[in-house]
Amino acid sequence: ADYADITGVPGSGDKARISLQHLLDSGVDYEVRTTVDPQLLDQNQLLTLALELKAQGVNRFVLQRCRTEEPVTRADPLRDKEWVAEISALFEKFELRS
């Protein structure tokens, strides 16, 4: 739901969802990866995304930290181990990358 706000491109979320559905329908091996910038995504947004991906049939999900030279002024959701464990439990394969 926040895709267009983050990318600045109207309709980009719709295109990403369509691409994901094509990928899931293809049967090829894949991973869905989200780069987390705490300035743009908080725990609630990421949980909503994870639940939506799970509902679509995603079973391999990776969260990776955004590299930035700017100081982070919001809490990094990936530092909360209990929250990461909650997300991890949703997927058959989950990975947290630095």
C-alpha cells in the first residue's frame, strides 16, 4: 500500500504485485527481498507487508538493512529480535541480512 509513496511513482505498487503474481505462478525458485530504511518503513508497515506476502503464497522472505550515510532518526525495526522472530515465523524460509 505504501509502495508508490516510497518510490514516488504512481501505480508502482500495482506493477510490483502483478510481477510477484507472475513469479509465484511460474514455479521458479525465488526470494522476495525488502530493503528496510527505518526512515521509510516502520514495524507496522513491514508486518502488514509480510502478512500480505504470506497471504499471496510467498514462502521465502528476506529483510535487509538499507545502507545510508545519513543519520537514522527513527527506530530500526530490524533491531527488535522479538519482532523479527514474529516475522520469521510466517515464512518457511526467512533471512535477515545486514
